[in-house]
Amino acid sequence: MSNYNPQQIEKKWQKIWLQKKIDKTPDEVEGKKNFYCLDMFPYPSGEGLHVGHLHGYIASDVITRYLRMKGYNVLHPMGFDAFGLPAENAAIKRKIHPKAWTFKNIEKIRQQLKSVGLSYDWDREIITCEPEYYKWTQWLFLQFFKANLVERKKAPVNFCPNCKTVLANEQVIDGKCERCQSEVLQKEFEQWFLKITKYAKALLKDLDELDWPQKTKLMQKNWIGKSEGWEVKFQILVDKEKLKLPVFTTRIDTIFGCTYLVLAPEHPIIEKLKNKISNKRELENYLQKTKRKTERERISKEKTGIQLRGIKAINPANQREIPVFVADYVLMHYGTGAIMAVPCHDQRDFEFAKKYNLPMIQVIKPEKEEKKLPQKAPLVISDGTYEKAYEEEGYLINSQRFDGMKSQRAREAIGEWLKQRGLAQKKVYYKLKDWLVSRQRYWGCPIPLIYCKKCGWQAVREEDLPVLLPDIKDYLPTGQGKSPLAKSKEFLKTSCPKCNGPAERETDTLDTFICSSWYFLRYVDPKNDKEFANKEKIKKWLPVDLYIGGAEHATMHLLYARFFVKVLKDLKILDFKEPFLKLRHQGTILGPDGQKMSKSKGNVIPIDETIEKYGADTLRLYEMFMGPFEETTFWSPKGIQGCYRFLKKVWRLFEKAKIKKEKPNLKIKKLLHKTIKKVTQDIENFKFNTAISSLMILVNEMEKAPTLELEDLEKLLKLLAPFAPHLAEELWQKYITKVPDSKFQIKFSIHSQEWPKYDPNLVKEDKITLIIQVNGKVRDKMEVPADISEEKVKELTFKREKIKKWIEGKKIKKVIFVPKKLINLVV
């Protein structure tokens, strides 16, 4: 009798599986359904992974092993998102070239993933910093450029003083760089943008068709930020001149309460008005101060502003003259960059009006009748002032012909009234801004554009791709708005693709999110040097059936990938509009101390040490068993020990089992088939923890049984195979097929076997626990035959002592019976 030695058997099977390419994506896909299961690929900026990083990878492996046994052709690839700031910053810190640092980490992570027995098709590996990959990143960028979806413009941008580069809005969290946590500054540079705003409507609309977590869809919806309302024309009075100023509002029902207008500091009309403003110098100083503020500071800190003296506007609803202000809390990129301020019904306007002593007019009342207003309303105090803005629905007052009208109806009525006079039109605006993609850093994909003084910006010829990233020694960021590539004359100087005259290459590199916005397409044809992927292979495998990864990518990678696919569909390069049909997020695994794992806290659980102590199968099993897949859990040393003991128990079960073929053990047979049903459903619903729990119950019962059938043991191993593949393979070969390792063939592997099916007759429940409620509250429960009739349930219920005290002397108004679940007495 041998002892369970996971380290020995796991290394053996990993070597055999890799040699035999058991996880290779099948070339022939006829007669079987294809399934593309994808993980968000790792970012090799650090020295390897820890156990918390494996959570999603193990789940996808369980799913893919299960699907192969269910008869699917499975594509399950892996690669590395290798360009970008984190890798470059880490390399600079260690005084190592970013390329050397990145590939060292890739080698470490690859070894770790293989050590866990993850069934990836390693022949399809992609690394985004290799020319064979970024050639096609550049090619795709050029398709966007030719389609007029790339724009170079001078704009205020987020600048990280530590990383010395600009950041996209999505990479700024609470005013800080998401990578290094430095406070982000506002600077003005000429930058490259992708026009993602052109796809705002489609990105929003198509979310409803996706099997994604609702929270993730909501995050994208809020980020895109659709606002439906009216664009109203206000007149600006300057001496005898009249200018039209469009103002967007979602609450046109409050227009009679508008007491001033506010412009964003960047609004172009300010330049037209400057010479007419009496406090011009004061205005210039204010505009300069505002330029130095970040967007977060402008929105979240105390609101400031300045009145444009000598300028007035006309409220088109009541013809009142109202003052015009410039204020930092109004942003140019939202709506028209101008707002109608209604202090009584918008809290920002209310705070601003109180600060500058501006008039307030209440035009919405919570109740139509004269009643005391609720506390959330702007209470009218005896001195005529207000406590806070009332932003809810209600009934109109002080609104002339619209008095007494419900605000929802008034929005349409007032809008149409102004529209008939040529003063308003319906409009939809989005909060989403264009994607800033240029970076003043070395370690990134070179932007394939050339500037010629004669011809302007030109695309690199496709036959000249890739534009190679040179291996320069001085790769440190300059912090002067230029990439280190600008120092390399060999890289910089070139000829114009149009006139062949002297020209210069763009020296900025692309945001690394460009690389990951299309990587899932490359996996279907990773060795193709003629096109980014063969159309037939794209059609066979895409879109991705299941995508697993972190929720933190909701408004970056997941949004960008959707944008890329929509553009490529419009360019007739793809024939589908969404990249990922089904998305699931893994929960975070915290350290044993309940905090996020980090080296500084000393609570990181290393993969290598865990495998050395318990084996990869125990690690896999525990990560799937520790709690619901999508929820945050914490690492427990006792928990992993329990999983290790379970696998040793499975090993002993086969070592000691007395196998007989005479009379079947009906109790074991029934439990086995219930377990088959449970594990099958749980894997498909990502309830891995309860699947494993049911396997533990089955093994415990099998251990007690005096004899077992070989067929039952076979089924147990098949159920265990996706979770503990090495142990299952070893026991399968040792006790079931009895084929020597040296003669191993893929068709004899447990992972090539058919997934077990349950017998419906064996999973029927003989008895059930029925809940008894009185007026919807649980008062008792009883065990009854599964097929019991409603009349019999009523009879037994009325006899129960616990129920008598709740219904005694009362009339039973209604009896609600839900078969196999509950009976509810309504008294």
C-alpha cells in the first residue's frame, strides 16, 4: 500500500501531458461544438504570482476540463500583457532594462501556471511586447487612423509627475495615478485620442444583450453616462449685440427658477466676450488658477466662480435678465459647457448661490395640496431663505401657465412650448470622453505615424510594419512631454511615406490597453504573419463564450475591447459586435489576517511553497472550496489542510476498496447519482464550493461502505478530475485502465473520458422537509414523503402542536401550498 505523494505524481503527469499535448486545441472542429474559454492574461510587472492571483485561472481550468469531457472542442489559451508603465517603473527601480525584467517575470509566471496543472494550449501563447504581436497592434491602429477615428489635439490632460506621462481618465482614481498613487496634475499637451465617443450609444445599448454581472454593466452605463434632456437657447446681451448660448438641461421643468447662467472656464464664448467684460483682468487671473486644478478638485472641492460684469442673459421662459458666471464646477466636456443654475432645485447651484448671495426661486413643490413640506424639501423659512435644494419630483409653482402641473409632465410640456418658439430641442449627451492613447514612455508599442512638414501626419506603409521598438540604453522618462524615443536619432529620422521627403516618427508609445483590446482575436491564429487572424478561424471560435477576470477592469479594458470590436465590425473586418458573451468575476482572496495580500504586510501566500507542502491539487481544490467564487474570502491554513486530508482520503479509498460486482449498494448508487447531478449543475453555475462539498459527502459514505462497484469509483474519479486532475489521472491509470505511464495515450486519459450522466430515477427524493408558515412566517417544519398530496399535508399540519397555538380560535382565510417546499396558512 502506497501513500499519497502529490509532488511526485503531479510533476510526472504535468510532464506527460505537455509531451503528449493533451490540452492542444483540436484542429478538426467538425461534429462538436466549439467553446472559447478565456482568462484575463497576467501582467508580468512583478516577480511572479501569489495564490490570490490563481482564483480565476483555476476556475476557468475546472470549466474547460469539464467541457472537454462533455464533448466540446475547447480553446483555452494563455499569454502575457507585457508592455506598459508598471513593468517599466519596476525595471527602472531595479536598474534593469524593461525588456529583460519583463521576460524574466514571464518565465517565472509561466512556470507557476504550469505547476498548478492549468490546461492551457501553450502552443498559442502570445506576448504583446514581441514584434510578431505588436505588428498587428500597429496595423489595427492604422485602420482606426484611416477610418478617421484617431485625432491629435491639444487638450488638458492628466499628468502623473512620478510616472512622467499622461494618463487616460480611466487610469485616474480619486485624483491619483492608479499605478503609483501620486497626485495627478493637469497639463496641456498635444496628444493622440481614439474617438470612442462616437460609439457611446452602441456601447450603452448592447450591454443589455450580454450575460455579464449586473454591477459591471451598471458601472459601464454610469461611465458612459447617458443624459436625456433639452438644449435651450439663452440670449447673451452684450451692449446692443445678442449672442445665442445653447444650454443643456435634464430638468427643463425647473427653468422658471433659473436665476443665473454658469459657463465652464474653457467655454469658447468667453473669448468672444472678453473685450466687453468690465472685470477682464480679474477674469484672466481666475482662468489661470482654474487651469492648474484637476477635474477632481473642480468637482469635489469648494466651488468658486466669477461674474462676467457687463454681461447679461435672458431666461427664455420668463424673459428675466439674469447674471452670467464662470465657475470651475462646470466642465466643458459635458453637455454644452454651460448650465442654467436653479439654486432651489440643484445642490451645487444652491451652494454657489448662497456663497455669492444670488436669488433663489422655488418652482417645484413636493405636494400639490398645501401641506407642511417634508424635511428633504427646501423648506421656506420665515425670512425667505432655504435650507437645501429640493432635487426630487413634484408639482410646479411660480411657473406661469404650468403651475400645478406634475414635474414629469412639465418637462415635456415646457420643452415643446419652447421648441415651438425655436428656443429648444431634445438632446442626448454622454459623459464618456475620447480615449487618450499616447504615452511619453519607452516601454510600449511605437505609434506607426510619421510627421512631414509638407504633408502633415502620415500613416506608416503597412508593408513597413512593424515599426520596431529600438533597444536603447537611455530609456528613462524625460518628463518634458516627450518620450525617451525622441533621443534616438536613428529611430526619429525617417522619410515621408507620401512625398519621400525628410520626416520624423511619432516618438510617443501606445497605451498598453490598446494591446489588450484585441488580444483575444489573436489567440485563434497566433502564428499568422499574413494577417492578424484568419477569417475562417475567427468565425469558428469567436466571440469568446466565457471570459473570467477582475471586476476592476469594468471601465477600462472591458470597455475598450467592446469599442475595438464594434469598430472592426463597422470596418467589415469582424462579423460580430461584442467580444465576450459571458463574463464572470472572481472574488478577492485576502491574506490570513483578513487584509489584501501584499509583501509590505507580510501576508502573501506563495504558490511554490504551498505546492511544495500540499501539492497543486490541494491548492486547486481549496481555492474552489473556500467560498462562493465571486465573493471576497480569506486564506485559512486550517482550510487548506482540510482539503489535503480529503484528497488523502480519496487516495486511501482506492487503495483499500473492496470491489464486487454482485449486488449493487443502492444507498451509494443513489447518492452517487445525486452527486453527479449536483456537481454538473454547480460547475455550470460557478458554485464550485458546493460541488466540492457534495463530493466530500460522497467520499465519506463510500469510505463506510463494505464493498464498492468499480463503475461507481470510475464515476467518482471523473467528477473529481476537473478539480484535482493529477490525483484523478494517477488513480485512473493505476486502478481503472492499468496502462503503464510509458504507453500513455490521450484517449486513455481520464480527461478524455465522457462526463458521467445521472439516472433520473435514482435522484428522486423519497422524503423532503416541508416548511410550515402562518401568515408568511416560519412556525414549524416536518419531514414527509416527496409525493405527498396537498390534502394529506393539510391534515398533518393542523394536527401539529406548534401550529395549533398560532391558529387556535382563528379563521383560516386561505391555504397556500407549494409542492415539495411549503404550506402557508393565512389567518
